[in-house]
Amino acid sequence: MNGVIIQFFHWYHEGNLWNEYTEKGDYLRSLGFTAVWFPPATKCVLGKEGRGYDVYDPYDLGEFNQKGGIPTRYGTKEEYLSAIDKAHELGFSVYADIVMNHRMGGDEMETVTVHQVKEENRNETIGEPFTAKAFTKFFFPERNGKYSDFSWDYTCFNGVDYILKDDEELKGIFRIHNKYATEWNETVSHEFGNYDYLMGANIEYRNPLVVSEMERWIKWYLETTHVDGLRLDAVKHISVDFLQDWISYIKTELQPDCYILGEFWRDEAEKIVHFSDQIKEMISCFDVPLHYNFFTASKQGRDYDLSHILKGSFLEKKPVFSVSFVENHDTQKLQALESTVKDWFKPAAYAIILLMEAAYPCVFYPDLFGAEYKDIREGEEIKVIMPKVHILPKLLEARQKFAHGEQINYFNHPNCIAWVRKGNAEHSGCIVVISNSEEGYKDIDLGKENAYSVYKDFTEQREDKIKADGNGQARFTVNSQSVSVWIK
């Protein structure tokens, strides 16, 4: 797959995102992007403050006056559909972010029987079951049955984190007892004993009415938006049995070529491989272990062995189903999974995901455009400036023009690695060299067909020219803690 995804948002994004994409789409196309990943377009419990992951009504894409207004954080339904139309005009695939694990901001409380569980081991209960009130009734009064008259009640959920017991507010994790379940779903990640529960009112996919409604909803969503693919949030918390059936329904009944990408957040590739096998390779997955390799390499500097940069990655195990990324909205500074790759290493990390043969890369909005934002951490306001990665447009251009054909790796030194892309009938290929320490070099044999060829650094990090000898051999250099892309 020779495409590139742009993650067109970050956690602190301000302003109308849908209109911004419409304005920037042509520029993104010129850089070689082929797909855009948009954030969740659904109405949130926090209204315009919500990011889409605190989902309230999945049928409200910025159309109904709910949770404080009509638009979402990113704009109105009309603007969302216009942005998708613009993307399609430019030849982009559009991947919609879908949150299927939970609901938030219920319209009414119901009396439910709950059993509190330990947060660090959800299979261990605390005390005895008891009755309490929980926000498990969702009927969306402002939408008033348009698109779907399905009402959610406590039988549609198996856990909550907020209850009223004798008018006292209690927070924790409370398993709901209903006719479909008194235990968590087993076909989920087994972190914390059982990771079915994540947040809000946790959806119970053993309830056939819920399954039918989620099939109805995705049919409506695909027919309404005409998106080309789905990015599924938090899949390790969702029943694999349900996901298999639901994805099969999409692929057989609705949209056979719908691209589906899952966020299965584990730093061990074996766990992602296990999930991929369980789901019968019906979806691709983000390469979380590779991100953590980049994070570690950026922290350790010259002490990191660059020849191991791909070791333990999902790319190494299942390249066809892997989506590589350097950073995302969860790993950026001040976020829940903060593991921000240091600025000095980002050019190298992007060279790896953009210029290697197997990766399907995803570029993060602030790395292309920069970002500034503030948030509160431990009672103190912190300002963050994320500078754009200045070399990124050059690397994207190099991907289009030169990074083609067979790849030969020179991963034979802890501080300097290289690879050759041999090119094809239309593209001349390139030599990529990366250092995480002092100035480095690689001696590379390009074959007699390249005898006396002269090379320059396309990224303009180095100004010298390199000439191959009569056998097509040459020494390709790189600056300290830098990347160079040598072309004929």
C-alpha cells in the first residue's frame, strides 16, 4: 500500500476543523497524502468542549440542539459532509473515528443492581451487590426519534463509574446486573483481570437489541457520510465476538471495500498479533510498539541501538496489517498516554515510516502544521509548543518521487543505519542514512550500473556531492543526529 494518512486533528485543536480541512485539502494532496483520518463527528456529553470520545448520541453529527448547542467541537453536520465531499474530489479516502465502547451523559437515571469491583483487578468484587441509581437511560429527546427510535436502558450496559446510593455520590467501577450479564464479557483484553470496562456507561454487546441497533446505526452512518473506512477506538475493550460479526456485516452487506483500522493499545507486538489472529485479520492495527521504540530512541540518544529500531514492532510481524505512526492525540504532551517523541528524533522516525517499503504511515497534524495549547496538570497551567517538523514536507516529497522499489537494509551499526530503495521504471530510488550520534556514514554497493553516478542530499541537510566509483560503490554520509536522503 503506497498511501499516506494524515491524522487531521490533535487533542487541543481549536476552531472549525471541517472547514479547515476544506481549505487545506489541496495542499495535503500536493504532499502526497491519500487518506484523511477525521476525529469522531458525533455529539458529546461535553458539547463543543468534547473531543468526540465522550460520545452521547451517535446519530447527531452536529444537527440537533443537544448538550448545549447544534455544532460539535469541529463544526456542523453540513460542514462535516462538505469536508468529506472535498476529500473525495481530491481523491482522498476518508477514515471516520468511531467510538463503540461506551456512552456518556444519559438523559435519566434508572435504579440498577450493581457490584463494585477493584480497579486494578476487575474480576475481584468489593462487598455484596446493592441497588443504586445510574445514568443509563438514553432517549435523545431533542432528536425525537429521527433516524432511530431506539432507547438505551440499563440492559444495554454492563458497567458504570458513577452512581447515587441513598443520594450519596459514589465513584469507582460498578458492574451492572441485568438479564444479559452479571459478569464482564470474556472476549476482551485481560489487562486489569478483565478490561471490558473503560469509562462512562459500558456497552453490553451480549444484548441482541444493542447489536441490531449498532448494525442499523453503521448502515445509516455509511450511507449518510460515504466515508471509505473506519478507525475503531479502544478495540481491546470491545468483545471480539461482536466485532467479528459486526465487521462481517459491514463487509458483506454494506461496503465490501471498507477499510477498518483498530486502536489496540499494547506495547507488545505479540498481543496485537494475537488480537489480529482472533479477529481473523479483518482489520489493520496501529503499530504501538514501533511508536514506543521511537520514544525510547529519542530519550536515550546515542545509547540506543538504532539497528534494533524495528525490533518487536507490529510492522516486523504483520506488515500488511500495520499502520505506523510517530505521534498521535493520546501520546502528545499532557495527554493520558503521554510518550512524546523528542523533537530531534522526529525527522529520523518520519524517514523510517515514510521511506521504508512496508509501512502504511500516518502523519500527525501538529508535526506538519505545529500547535500551541495549554492544559492544567496537578493544579498548574502548562503551555505546550509543538514545533512543526521542518523536514517533513521534503520527506513526503521523497516518498512520492524516490522511495520505490526493492529495499536493502544496512542495519549494521548501533548509531548509524541506512537502507537503499532501488527504484523502478518510473522512479530512480534513493539511499536513506540516519545517525543518532555524531556524523556517520555507510559504504554502499549500488552495482556497476551506477558506476560514476553523482548523488546529492534531497533533504538539503548536507551540501556535498557524492560520486560512486567505477564499481558503483560510494560512502554516503549523514550529519550528527540527522537524516539524509541521497538521490542521483
